[in-house]
Amino acid sequence: MKLSKRLELLAYLVEKHKKGNILADIGTDHAYLPCYLIEKNIIDKAYACDVAKGPFAASLSTIKQYHFEENVEALLGDGMGSFLIVEILEKNKAYLNKVKQFYLQPNANTDHLREYLFKNHFKIIDEKIIKDGHHVYEMMVVENTNQDIQYSQEDMMFGPVLRKNKNELFIRYWQKQYQTYLKIMNDLPSNHPRYLELEKQKQLIEGELNESL
């Protein structure tokens, strides 16, 4: 079974860090990841969850195609944007202590997710960044520590692991973000709240990338 670059990297992270044999793929992509992990004997059981009926039906089709009906269960549930991830985690705090690890891949607003994680005693133990098609994705492996997590504004914006290992894609991505912020700021008055917000982010990027801009 062939996966996209994004899902292939997620599969690698699961195999590298897993501490159990059951996986819930929230916001699944046609159940490809769960079926792949079952096929490779990386896990024994999986739940493929998606919020829309179309993708849910596609997940059922994939599961049937690979004859994994006993191993992978398709469910209707929420997706995986940063704000939805935070909402899901917040709603299920009482259950989270039973979950050993989370593999998170938000589509945007990763800083919002990291802020929530840090403030709620979740430790980011691994992070990856990858370009798949025209999109750049950030992924993280998270553990619940029940301890206070020390973090900085830079950790929240760039990722504590990613910023320690600034690869070429990381640098290119933030260089592009920097130029995007400049263009937006050029169209705003200097006292506009959005201008002031972007100015702070621009300064953080300058400090993080130093001479790479």
C-alpha cells in the first residue's frame, strides 16, 4: 500500500514512538494511514474518524478493499484543524490521562495548538515538517506529563524540536512567511492591531533565522 509523503512520515512517527497497539486517526484521509499500519503489523486495531459523510464512506471503501473490517473501524467525528484539536482535547480532559501518546498534524495555526499543549502539561517529544504537493505540514508527537512545561514564545511559534533542527524546508517556510507578513503590513497603518501583531511575529522570525532572511 502506497502512502503520500505526509502520511508516510506520520506512519514513521507512529512506528518510532508508539507505546500501544490501538490508534485513533481523527480526521482520517480515507483510512489510508490506519490500513497501512495494520498491513505493516505496526498496530493491531484502529479507528478511522472523519466529520463528513463522503470521506467516511471513502474510509469504509478502503477498509473493505484491504479486508481489514475486523481491524479498522470507521467512525463519524471531528476533523483536525488546530482549533478543533484544542476543542477535542479540552472536551475530553478526563479521558486524556488514559491515552499514552498523541500524533498531531494540524493544517494551520500550529502556534495556537502548541500554546494549549504547553499550558496543559503536554510535552512535545518529536516534530517533523514536510512538503507534500503545494502544502507544508507540521507534525508532532505529544505525551501527557502532568508536569509544568517550560516554553518560550519561540517554542510556541516554531516548535521546540523543529527549531533545534532547522532544516532547509523549515528555513524556506519561515522565509516565505516573513515575506507574506511584510506584504500584509505594507497595506496596513502602523497603529492597526493586525500590523502590531505581525510586527511581533516578524521580529521573532528575524531572531530565529538570523542571517537566513
